[in-house]
Amino acid sequence: MTDLLLTVSPSHHFTLMKTHLHFQKYGTGPRVVLAFHGYGQGEGHWRTFVQALGPGVTVYAFDLFYHGRSKLTKADAPLTKKRLAELLGEFLRAQTIEKFSLLAFSMGAKFALTLAEQVPEQVEQIWLIAPDGLQRQFWYALATYPPWMRGVLGRAVLRPQRILRFLDTLHQRRLLDANLIRFAQWQLDSREKRLRVYRSWTGFRRLTFDLSKLAATLNRQPTPVTFFLGRHDRVIPHAGLQGFIASLRAAHTVLLEAGHAGLIYDVAAYLRRHPELRLA
């Protein structure tokens, strides 16, 4: 399926109580997919990926808050799962969507799993690419606990030298993988990026899950969940997800020879080689 055959509708905003959720609609197929991108990306990162899903889908790709054109009413107030579920629930009603699948990369998994937790009876299938939110990550721990660290990161938005020296110290003492150091340095190399890091880490800190309860919810139907993981991913190590995956009745794992940043493109290439795994 070439790019010329992909039907792309004009971009849209869904607004509820001054919160704006920007999304793009791709395709016209009968199966609905809600897609949530990763950190530092936007809804446009799904454009090429959508073609690998086959012609039978309609994908609603969202800009996460602090990314693209989605805007929270209070940018500095933490987003709660209750508020996110209300917003996405109203979106589904406005679009008259009753059944849907979920697709998420990295940080976007927090959004997808919140919806799966709240309305599991409406979810047909879940695809998670290096999902965040299912294991405690060093960076989220650093940003949200202890509370004084949020102030350190807030000051680092304007003056990043101290936190960069701290990262160098961790690296020199071999307390942190070199790939993670480079990943962090890339995230902190401009004021715009530092502000997005700070707001994302602190703004999404309440999107957490009781894994045993989440597994019980997903096992009730059971809901098919496919995990696409990178063998060389140091940001979301696949080993840390094995316990949760093992607790699911309908889980399937695809382990690719890849790292984190480009994993979404590796998955798209994999699906082109394995069309039998498409959603439609």
C-alpha cells in the first residue's frame, strides 16, 4: 500500500472544558484504532506506520499533551487517569465509536492503558511498542521522587549544566548505561526540549497502574495484547516487562533486533514482512 493510497482527513481538535485534544484521522476502514505516540513525537509519526496495518482500518492518531497541538486547560497541573478517561470517553461518544483497538509507543502506552483500564469491554485488541508505565523507570523516578527533585529539574530548564554534570558523574561511576546518557543529553540539549521533558515527566506522573489489577482487567475477556520490544532497548528494557506479560492470558511478544528510538519504524517494517499479523 503506497502513500498515495492512504486517505488522510483534515486534522481536528476535540475540545472539552477548554482542554484541546488534537488528532489526525488516517484511512477509512471499518476497524477503528486509537494511536498514541511516544515522547518527543507527534501524531504524524504514525503516518507511515498506518500503511503497514492494511486497508481495513481507520486510525485516530493523537498529539499527546505538551506535544504538537494538544493543550491542557492547566498546563502545569498533573493529568489524572480520571480526567484522561473522561476526555477520551467524550471523544469516543462524539465520534460514535463503540469498539476500537489501541496502538501505542513508549510514553503513549500510559494513555492507551488508561483507556483499556477504564472501558475494557470496548477494546478489541492492544498493540504496545516498548510500552512505558509498566515498570518503574529511572527517569520517572528521578523526576517525581523525591519531591525536591522536581525543583531541581525545573531549574534545569533554564540552567541545565548542573544536571548534565550529575549525569556525567553517573556515567563515570558506571551507574548508568552510556546509551541512556546519550538519550538524556539529547533530551536536554535545548530549552524547548528541557521544558517538554519537565512537563511530561511531572504532568504524567499520576498515570500509573496497579499491574495485578490491570492484568485482571485485561484477562477478563481476555483482551489480546501484542508487545513489540527491542532486544537492545535500554530505555524500556524488555526483561523488565516479562513478569507482566506472563500474567496475561492473551499476550504475544515480538522481540526485534532494535533499540528504542527507531523501534516504531522497525515494527512497521516487520508488519510489512508479516501481513498475517495486521489488524485487518
